[in-house]
Amino acid sequence: MRRTPWLVALVAAAALLTGCSGSSSPLSPTTGPTAAAVPATGSSLSPSDFAAAVKLPNTEILDVRTASEFASGHLAGAVNLDVESSGFTTSLANLDPSKNYAVYCRAGNRSKTATSIMKQTGFTSVYDLAGGINAWTSAGGAVVS
């Protein structure tokens, strides 16, 4: 009976290690669950909700950071349109306003500016990533470069 406490401790340790073995996959714009519906225009989504929403049909991902920020790492499939460039509004004319646009930046401020401009220029389905790519990577989100 002296071995019982050791056996219990060993089984408990194994259970803890197995439970923490990374059974959840990283956030991705291409794999994992898909949202049931398009988010409301102007919504700021958590990284997991954003990951699910970008998988919906007819959705484009816009990275509104600078070209150098984009090159350092971005979400797979994202298109770079720098919201602070003088040509941002002109570039919007090349986008289809009937599509859904998932917008993100570094921390969430520029994406709010971009979604506001997009709504003012006729886009009807735009939402952003709360906390930007910083929140995405902190939540384990995948980036490509």
C-alpha cells in the first residue's frame, strides 16, 4: 500500500501534462471553425471571433499597416493598404464594396480609422480585429511573411 501515493501522484502528473500538450490549434485565417454569420458592420472582434469570421465566403482581409510592417508578418491572404498613405481612399475604389472586409493593424487604432473611412465611402460590411495583430499573435495566431 506504500506505492499507492506515488502511483496517484504519477497518474495526476501525467494527466496534467497530457491536458496541456497543445491540443488546441493556433488561430488561423484558413483553418478552424467558421463563423455562423457576418459580424455587424463596425464591430471589433476578439482574435478567435476574427479568425472564424474571415473564413466566411466573400470576405477579404485588409492589413492597413505600412508596407514594412506588413512585410515583417501578416495574416495569410491579407492585402496591404496603408491607411496612413495619401492614396488610401483612392485605393478603396479598386475594392468591391459588396464584399465583407476584415480589417486589422498593429494595435487596433488604424483599423478603426480605416473601417470608419470605408463605411463613409459606401462599404457595408466592415469589421476589425480588436487589439490588432498584437492581440492576434498573443492569442497564438499564425502569421506569414
